[in-house]
Amino acid sequence: MATKIPAAMARLYKNVFVCKNCSSKMRADARKIAEGTAKCRKCGGKKFRPISKK
């Protein structure tokens, strides 16, 4: 198995969230997600979950 490169892991997974309504990915600050001020570009929803790491 290949080793995990920290720079690549940060680029792929840091501050990336998935909309619970339309499943589109969005990069946003975690604080904005927790406050509920970030909204989805595609559907306008405000509920997100962190992207799952494979």
C-alpha cells in the first residue's frame, strides 16, 4: 500500500462537506457549516455532512 501524503489528504478532505439534500460537494469553513450560514450552491440547503474518507 502507498503511504498517505499529508498535503494530498488536506487538499482532498480538508473543509469539504456534502449537502444532505442534493449530495453536491462544497468547500467551506467548518465554523460556517456549524453556524448554518453556509448554503449549497445547487439547491440552497443548509444541512451538510463531512465528506467520507475512503
